[in-house]
Amino acid sequence: MLDSSNAIARVSTKPGQLQYLRFKLSFRDLVEMMAERGLSMAQTTIMRWVHHYAPEFERSWNRFARSAGSSWRVDETYVKIRGTWVYLYRAVDREGKTVDFRLSSKRDVAAAKAFLRKAIESQGSTPRTITLDGYAASHRAVRAMTADGELPADTKLRSSKYLNNLIEQDHRGAKLRIGPMLGFKRFKTAAVTIAGIELLRRIHKGQFNLGRLRLKDRTTPAVWDGVLAAR
């Protein structure tokens, strides 16, 4: 971890890492782009920057996060790690704002519970409504958490393919960014990279309140520097 706010702010000037997380670019694409701008670097350099700094970015931005709504659309999609499919649990609210995400090696009741607990912790509140597809394990997880008091007794559980179209469409936005990466090698680095992608998507959706930083009409690098340097 970096030791000072100034040092953290300076990482936003590392070329390539934000573009990698935000746009449909591979490391090779970014190396070529940087070369056109007179910067010579290896693909592994950008990769190391992403893996090292993405958690710092997420922690800094989360201090300014707005809570999502209380009606959650929950679903899972697939991500390949070293040739094996794993599961990316994700949720959005009724407006399409990101609630949370969690990468899991399994798709079962325990994994669904772990995701919901993470989402509740990050939001600071429980949902009033949870909409799922027809996968039985997720329904069992919600019912078990309600019975155990982790969710309020009046939490409304719905199963609706139509209402869950919103989260399925949102999956596509995340997976379009993951696709050019051509697969991950390790679970940990996949989770870190996906966290960075989800952060950039939340920024794009306007899920942060930066009013107190007085950054209106500032350039994107200036906004990043302001957020990362804020105490």
C-alpha cells in the first residue's frame, strides 16, 4: 500500500491502466497506443500497474460512493480463468446502478449467500426486493438468510426473467470489456482486474458524490488526482 495521499494521487498518471480498465483494449493494444505517443513499455508493466493500483483506486473512490436503490436484480455470468469457467455474481438496482459483484469458483447456495452478504455490507443496508432468475440455489440462499435473520422477514423475493433483463444487459457491458483480455491466468488477479472494471463502470454511471471536492468541469486526470489525494 502507498504511504501518502500524494503518492496515491500520482498513480493515476501511469499511462494505460485506466484505459485498460475502461475500454475494450488488450495489453498489446495499449502498448501500441503508448508507442504512438513516444512511450515504450512492456505489456507486463501495464498488467502489474493494474494489479497493484486497482485496489487503491477502489478504496479511494468508495469513500464517495452513493448507495444503490433497494430493489436488487441479482444474476450470475461466466468468466474463464486458465481455461476453467468460474462465476461472476453481480447485482444492479432498478435504475441499472451497480450494487456489487463477487467472483466465485462455485455456483451454489454458499456462493449466493457470500455475494449477498458482501453486497449488504458494501451498501450498508438490506434490499427490500430481490429479483432472481430461476436458478434454485440462489432462491434457497435468500430464503435461508431470511430465516436466519440476515435479511428482513418482509424482504420480497421475485423470480422474473423479464425483470432480470436489466442485469443481463449490464453483464454484457462488463463482459465486452473482459473479452479482449483473452482469459485470466489466476483467480486473484482476475478478481482484482474485474474490481477495477466494475469501478470504472460505476464512475461512468455517476455513482459517486464528489461535490465536496469541487471538481466540476475539471478534466478527467484532475478528477482522478482529486479523488485519490482526498483525505
